[in-house]
Amino acid sequence: MISEFKIKVEYIQADVRDYKSLSGIIESQTELFKNTDILINNAGLARGFSHISGGDIADWDEMIDTNIKGLLYVSRCIVPFMIENNSGHVINIGSIAGREVYPNGNVYCATKHAVDAITKGLRMELVNTDIKVTTIDPGLVETEFSLVRYRGDAGKAGAAYTGMKPLTPEDVAEAIIFAASRNENFVVAEMVLLPKAQASVMVIDRKKNV
């Protein structure tokens, strides 16, 4: 990837939920971040799968702090550089759960609806600049997502993909590259990615032999 697209890659460790720490790291490395071309807000997770009446408050806080506040905090730190340069592309990784809701997914779905709203609002705010704003909303993708949601319970996590072929992380990466490589006047505003067997959050074709 690095050699193919001639890009420079640097790594830092930061907790996107901690604005003071995050902003301090970025401010201390302004030279590294000031010419950011693409910001991909990908930090996100689901915790638990329960009725609101029995929800775990700590799970709610972790999802809200990561999926909403984390995206806002990183954007708050990086977008000003893009505005100063009048260039850049913000790509937020949302979810089909930001367009639909499913039982017991209440707070996670709410956080992804928030990502959709924040993305649309940011696009409006930056329409008079040369900065692009995109949201990419995948359906079922086989990653550690379900293991995180069920805190390492492989049985519960695997059930999400039983009898169907989900998307892969590479599929999502390909969509990101497509969105990021369009012509200057071409903005992929929204992209929904679904495996062939999924028609919506609740409609999935599961076969015994898959």
C-alpha cells in the first residue's frame, strides 16, 4: 500500500476518548499533522446486547465516548489544519446501524446515527471549502467487532456470521480508497456496503451449508 500509493505512514498511540491527552499529542507533533490529506475516523465498538431497561451503564459510556466523542475529538484536532490548507478529506466509518435500528442494539445504533448526523453537519459547514466529507456505512463485516461486543465469547460472536458470507476488512478498505481517489469535484457523500446475503439490518439470508 505504501509503495503503491507513495504515501507516508506514521504511528502514534492515543486514547480518542481523552481530549486533553489527544490534543496534547497532536499539538506536540504539529509538523506531523499539519498537512493531513485524509482523516479516517474508524475508532468504534459495540458493547453488550441488551434491553435498555437492563443495559450496562459502563457499556453505554464506552460506546458514546468512543463512537461519538472520539470522532468529534479527533475531528476537532485535525479539521482546523485542513481548513487552514483548504484541502483534505474526512472519511467517517459509520454503519448500517446508523440508518436502521435493531432490538437490543439501542445505544450502539444511536451512536452510529450520531455519526451520520455529525458527518452531514460537517459537510454543510465545509461546503465553501475544498475539503470533502464522506461516510461509509458497512453491514456485516467479519472482524473482531462481535468478539468485542460479547467480551470474547466466540460462540456468540460467530453466530452473527453463521450461514452467510460477510464482508471482509479488505472490502471496506477498497471502498475507502475508491472514495478517497475521486476527481477533485467528485464527492462520495455516502456509501452503504452490504454482503450479498444482507438486505437490511434484520433481513439476512442464512444457509446451512455456508
